Amino acid sequence: MASPLAPTRPTAGRVLGGLALVALAGGLTALAVHQPGTVRGPVALTGIAAVVVSAVALTTLYHGRNSDKYLAAGTLWGLATLTAGLLPTSTLGPFPLVQLAFAAGEAGVLVVLLQLLVRARAGSADPPLVVDALMLGSALATAGWDALSRAGLHGGAGWTGATVLVLAVASLVACSAIALAVEQPRLRVAAAGLTLNGVGTALAAVCFHHRFAVACAAAALALAGGAVGLLLLPRDGVVRHGGQDAERAARRLETASLVPGPILLVDLVLLVISPRADSVLYGFYVTVLVTFTIRHAATARSIDRTTASLRFQALHDGATGLGNRTLLERALTEPDREQSLVLLELTGLDDLNDVLGVGTGDAVIAAAAEEVRAVVAGLAGTAYRTSGDQFAVVLPGGPAEVLRHAETVVAAITTAPGRVEGAARFPLSAVAGVAGCPSGAQPGSADVMKPFVQADIALRDARPLGAGSVSVYSGTVAAEHARRSLLRDRLASAIHDGAIDVHHQPVVSFTTGRVEKFEALARWEDPVLGRISPVEFIAVAEESNLVVALGEHVLRTAVRHAHEAGVFSVGVGLAVNVSVVQLQSPGFTDIVTDLLREYRIAPALLTLELTESVFLDPDSPAERVVTDLAGLGCQIAIDDFGTGYSAFGYLGRLPVHVLKIDRSLTQSLTEDVHGQSVVTCVVDLATRLGLTVVVEGVETEQQAEICRSISAPLGQGWLYSPAVPRELLGEQLTRVHPVPALLVADGAHPA
């Protein structure tokens, strides 16, 4: 009864082991032959055949992880059968050696099957397969004993005890094989062979003295079935199925568990029809009741575990183990205490995901969850995960008291990257919103999630303040949120309807007083909200993903206005602000190309003004688009220079043509003793790099005079003109602004 299968070079140890088995079989045979009264027969031959086959398999065949176990089981069965055939009349105390030998032979096969049954359900919440095998086996053994008794096969007390033992072991083998086949349909053939082995061994043992011919045939069938079964069992064990396969296996096993009932019912009917006093049979009935109780207790326990697992999954986040929004909703209905909700949003996670991958990002989120859980547990609160990068915390106390604790929780989150390998170099923080929870909110009512909505509003108020900021919901915060929501809605309609106007502010030469270009600036006057500051509505556009549509509208409108006013035809340029989001949106370069072609504009007359943040990442799509735009011949300007990152290295490597000095530096020309030195350095740097400088926010002649003295070429500000509507473009185009007489260039006359 050998295991697999592929030939390989035998080792010396295995060859010696195989020879030892053959020698052992021969020795037992020789010993029995020389004993008086020995009966030799087919049963002994089946044992010899099994041992010899195992010896050959041990020395010639490939052996997987479980092959040695299978060979040991087959060898034990063969030796036991050989012993029964050669020593048919021997006893061990009052017990016949034949039945004991057959029971011992089946023990090896039973161990193999029990290991497979345990492994098939490893890690599962389902009832163990061993329990099902025990239930089926007890029913089969009971029916088998009753059948033997009614057939007249009986003996003394020793025979009865040994027969009960062999029936129990053989029935467990057969039913373990059946349970394995039900769980793993691909093992049906192997299980059928092992079932035949169990039944055949039991018949051979019971019929050995009463029906010797039947015993011989049964032993041969047991040998064939065992060989097939052990040969076809998987070498590397049984892998437990999941998903639909597991569900189907559970249903099949439930169906199989119904089989013992009819068998026992028939047996009970026979007992009623033909009653007889049989203490062993009654003992079997008790065993059946016990095993059925164990089986159903295991099923109930499995159902409880599964129910608890499903309940946990329904109420908790799988990645962090924190409660989810459903559990949070339940927590917000606690009427017995004053409590507040803190809504936390992680900041800095996107950069970590982009560089290290989402897997590392998930590990950092899990670490952050542990930090939050630890801090909150010490504050008698509970933590939840409400979305990918958001946590919620419920703490006892009012918002003013919880504000201090919220800052502690935010500080704890910053330590999370240090717990994940390779992530410590990426800073992680959070912003938070705090809101009080109304007492006595009823489950399912609108008041339950009201604190969540209010905390989210406070969270949005904290975002512009930067990482680590915490905001508490209040009437002021609510009013600002309501205004932003209304502004967002009105802005979307205004962009769609083309209601955003474009004004133009002239950029003037300090030495000639002439207009060199115009900067296009968005203006909006809403029928409901009135005039809205560009600072406010542009910020809302960036928050709500309207900035791409707004930027395209301003660009197209500004170019059309300039073309209609004849700006390009006299060689005056146009500057338009472009956001990073626009640069990263598909097709922006094509839009610029189409406008240049449609209005026949010399590309050098179109300046695209960008902030320094565009150039922080050398591999960003935005920087590649800037390079493409410069390749078209457009001018690239850095807006608000001196207030951003000021990473001067990009000025040499990227296609930048213009630096626009921020108005804060312009004001420092006359207000700060070092201001003029700073601006002078910037102008000198730009000149050395071949860049043009535009000084923004020029409001006084004194500022203009200083700019002339440090050789700044162009200025822009209220000293010359505010941004004007399209109707005044022509007037501004022909206007020459006053320049002191001593600095008039090339025959230009002061006004």
C-alpha cells in the first residue's frame, strides 16, 4: 500500500529500510511455519503482499511530505494482517489476537485520515471534520454490531470486546474517508478506497473464525482499497477551500450528517419488531447519543463564532480593527454623558503613497490607528475609522475640554511613520474638527449624525490653517461654511454661463512709461453675493476642482479681449495666470496651441504666469508641460517671486523668462532698511540669468524711482493703473505714463 509515484534514485537508508521490511515479513512467516498448529492462508498472503509493496515503494519511489506517513500506515496494516493470518488461534489474555491485530492495522490508516481532517478545517470557524466522522462512525458501528449479532456471529467476552474495538476503529476509518470526500470532492476515489479498506478489515476480523472464505475476500478487498486510497491521497496534505467551495462543502456535509438518522431508525424498528437483550447494543446507542450531542454542540459553537465574526466585520474596519461609521453612529446615541466628536484627517499621506506604494501607506495608516487607539483609550474614549484617511474619536466632555485632547491625538499621529520600515522620512500629521454631541439622540434620527456633519465643517475650516491645526465648530465656522458652499454653487453656474469677467492691468516700462504688456485678472460680481474678491473665489475654485474650468475661461476670454483691442497687433504682450492643476489637466498645451493659431498670435507675446510650487518636483507632469509651452515660444513667468520656496536652482535648468517680484518685497523698498538690498539682489540675479524682472505692487513714485535706480525694467501697480475692463484697453494701450526728465530714454518726453 504505497504512496507516490515518480521514480528517483533510492538512498542507502531507504534501501536498508526496504530490505528490513522484507526480512521482517520473511522472519514472521518462518517463525509461524515452525509453530505447531499454524494455519497459513490467503489472509497471511495479503499481509505479505502489503509489506513487500511498501518495501518496494520505500526503496524506489519519490516521497513527498506525507509519503512516509502513508507508507508507515500501509506497512502497519500489512504486518498486522500477516500476524493475523499466521497466528490465527493466538490470544492476548482473553482477547483473540486476530481482532486485535486487525484493529492495530487500521490504527495507522486512521491516524493518517484524522490528520487530513484536522488540516482540512485548519483556521476555519466551521465544526471540526473529526466530530462529523465520529458521529457517522458511531452510527455505522452500531448498525454493524446489530447486523453481526442478528447473523449469529458471537463469542465470549474477549471476542465481544475485541470485535467492538475493531468495529469502532474500522467504522471511524470508513467514515473519516467519507467526511474527507464530502469536504474535498477531488479525493472521492481515494476516499472510496479507504472506505473499502475500513469495511473490508472489519469483515475480515469478524468473519475470520466463522466465515473464513468471506474473511479472505474481505482482506483482499481491504488491501486493494487501502493501496488505492493511500496511493491517491495528496502528498502535500489537504488545502482548505474558501469562498463558494467552502459553502458547498458545508452544505454537502450537512446533507451527509442526515445519513445516520435513517440507519439508526431502521435499526430501532428492527429492535422493536424483534426485541432482544443486548447490553453492547445499548452501549452503542448511548455512544451514538453522546456523539450526536458533541456534534451539535460543536455546530452551535461554530455558529456562535461565525456570528460573532460577521458582527465584528459589520461594525469594524478590516485594515485597522477600529469601529466603522455604523458603530460610530451607535456611540453618538449614548445619552448618559456629555461627549464630543473629533474628526481627524491625515495630511502627508499622498506623498508617501506615491513614493513607497499603497501597501506601505496602508501600514502607516494601521500604525496611526494604533497610536490613536492608545491615546484615546487613556482618555476614556473610542476611536473609529470613517474613510481612507479619516479617523473619528468620541471623547467625554464638551468641545472646549476635548480641544486639548484633540491636539494630543494629532501629535500622536506624527509618530506613526516611525513604526513602519522606510516611512520615517515622510512626515505625517493631521488636521481635526471638533463638535459637541447632543444628548438623547435617538437611533436613526437626523440628530445622530449631526455632530459628524458639524465636525466635518470644522475640519474644513482647519485645512487652510495647515497640518496640526484643530478647529471647533461654532456659529462663525458654520456661517463661513455656508458661504463657501453657496459660493461654490454660484461659481460653478457663473463659469458655466460665462459670467466671470476679465480685467487687464498694464505692465509699464520704468524708463519709457509705455505699456509693455497686460496681465489678465479674473473679476466676479454675482447677482446674489455681490462683488467677490478674487482671493476668495479662486480659493474656492481650487478646493472644488473648478479651477481648471475657471482658468480656461479666463485664458480664452483674455486672449479674445486683447485681440479685439489690437493689443497683439502693436506688439504688446498678454500675461495670464495658470494654476498647477491646469498644467496637470490633459490637453492644456493643445488649448494654448489652438489659441495661438486661431488669433495668429506671436507666441512670445503670450506670457504664462506660474507659482514656484510648479517646479518643486522635477518629474512632475506640470514641469513637462511648462517645457512644452516654452517650446512653443511662449514666455514663462514666475509669479510672486520671493514669497514661495525660492529654490533658485530651477531658474538655471528650466525655461523661465520672467521673474515677478511680489508686492510684499516692493513695499519693503521704503519700509525696511534691508528691503532695497533684497530687491537689488533679485534684479541682479535675474539680469545675470538673462531674465526680465517685473516689480508688482508699485504704488508710489518713490518706489518707482528706487526700481529705476536698481535697473528694474518693468513695474505693475496702482501708480500706473488698476485692472481695467475690456472697454478701456485701447485707452491704456496708447497711454504713456510720466517718467522723470533726466531718465527719459531715446527722445521720449515727460508728460
